[in-house]
Amino acid sequence: MGLTYSYGIIDFFKESWQGNFSEKSLLMLGKLTVFNVTKYDLFATAKKLGVQLDYKLLKASAIDGGGVDSYSLFRALGFSEVHAMDISSYENADIIFDLNDHELPNELKNSFDYILDGGTTEHVFDYPQVLRNIVNMLKVGGKIFHYIPTFGWTNHGYYSLSPSLLADFYQSNGFLVEELNIIFKKKSPTSNHSLKNNLASIPDYRVYNMRDPEDLEGYSGLLRCIAQKLRHQEIISTPKQDFWYGLTEIDLLREVWGVDSGIENRDAAIGIFGVNDLAKLFLEILRSHPAFDDNKIKAFFVDKTPNRGQLFESYPVVSISEILSWRLNAIFLATFDRRVYDTFQPLIAQNIKVISPEAYKVFSNM
């Protein structure tokens, strides 16, 4: 269980840009160790990033060799409350609770603004219950930060977790998944140097299928997930694994033209929201069908005023305020942000199909 620059510290420094932590509470799952970072390193990095850090507090609480205690690190960042939870007090946790337990004490419910899992939950046998307890301990508006093994950690804990587990669970239970990716750690000099370029070339790693062992040879990976609780649910949902499976040509085309009608609707008018790599993927899939022609794509839409004459992949870029004038049959949302879906809901009443990449969720039928 621990923190490094890559596993937590920089994320919390950046989180502080959203506002100070002076009235916020943090719960560490396990008393976390700060690895390979001294108080001098932290102060220099904080200064570079424009982060307020109480250097006097860090200096006074420094441990052997100039190291940093995790309690002190987060207090120096400004948290008014910093707690650590563990099954025993052996490593100086101040909250003793077994995350396997199905009975969460009332004093822990809706109690924390931030929960940090720096490599604890993979050691707990009843993982579904761990996630339920996290949801119930977090306040509405609060965030969970996970840094947990995903591959290359045999016998480290009970589990190495797939990204789809956290994606499906949190999005089924009132959360916005803000970040979900894999931190790769090279285990040997012979590691596959093409991996970084391969990952950088894809629109969103959620549509990347990492089943080829040659891609991952010489690496281990940590799953990094940051999710915010948007609403409280009395009953925690058990997800189905359908979010993860990405975009396939046949399913995408069926969403546009209907399951039975194929591509008979030659007058289809399609828009794409977003000017990003995922938008390019939508366009590539649509173009791959032999009966499709480029004239069916009318424009790419953005939520701000575009530059005059702006183009994306040779198509006009238009403000979403003009969307009704384009007489679309369907619009694809090139984003995994659920908040965007809500802004497009009124289009349903205009007989426009709204299609998201999230398990092909469709809000209306054409």
C-alpha cells in the first residue's frame, strides 16, 4: 500500500486546483506509505505546479531520511480531516473496520469527501462488498481514487482487476468516471517499446482490447480510476459487463439504420458531437460500410463557437446551438461523459436518435 508521484500524489496536487481542501475529509484505505519522495521533492513539485503546501508541517513531521508520512502529506495539502482505515491498528490506522463486513457503522456512512485506495482493496476477499462500502462511505459530490493492480502482479493480492469492473460498477451506481486508465511499469529492459506508441494512437483505451500477450510482455500495470459520486442510491446496483465492449461496425450501423432495415435509409443525415479521436473512430467505422457515402455525414458539432470556416476531417464544425437547422436523423456523442448525454436528451422529442459509445445506449428509435 503506497503513494508515489504516479500513484496518487500528482493527482491530488491537480485536484487542489479545483479549490482548497480546508473543509474536506480524506479516508485512506490502509495507512499508506509514501515511496521514493522526500519533503524537498514535494515542496519543489508543489511550487512548480502552483500548489499550496504547508512546508513547516511537512518539515516537522519528516521521518527518517527526509521521508514523508502520508497523514502529514494530506494535512499539508490542507485537508481538515485525514483518516486511515484498516482491519487492525498495526500500521497506525485510526479507523478499525473490515471492508469485507456487510454492516457499515452509521458513523461511516456518507462521511468522506475523498477516499483513496492506494493498493489495499485487492487484498480484501469480498471485492463487491468493498465497492459497496466505498459507495456508502463517500458523500455525494465526493471522489474515489483507485491505484490497484490490473496485470503482472501474480500473488500480490487476491485480485488483479479489469478496468471494466470499475467502469461498469461506478457508472451503474450514480458516479461519473472522470479518469480510467492503466499506468504501465516496465519490468525489464526488453519490454515492448512499441506499447506506448500503440496506446497513444487509440482514441480511448476503453475501446482497446488488450488480450495480446506480446503487447504487454515485460510490463506490469496499475489501474488508475478517479470517479465522482453524483447522486445517492438506496440500492446499489449489480452491473452487467456491457459497458466495456467497444464499438463494432455491425452494431454501430444497426444503431443508425435500424436492426432490420440495414442501410436502406439512403437519406440518413448524421452528425457527430466532438472533434477528437473518438469522433474519428465513429467516422472510420461508418465509412467502412460499402453502401455508405460521405454525404450522409453533415457536420461535427461542438459546445462552443467554432472558428469561421473550421473543418474537421473535411466536414464543417458547427455549434450545437444550430443543430436543429441541420435536420439530422441521428447524432453520435464522441464522449464517455454522461453529463453530455443529458444535454442532448431534448433532441429525442425532435425525432433525432442520440447514440453514445457507452454500450450503444440509445435514447430513442428512428
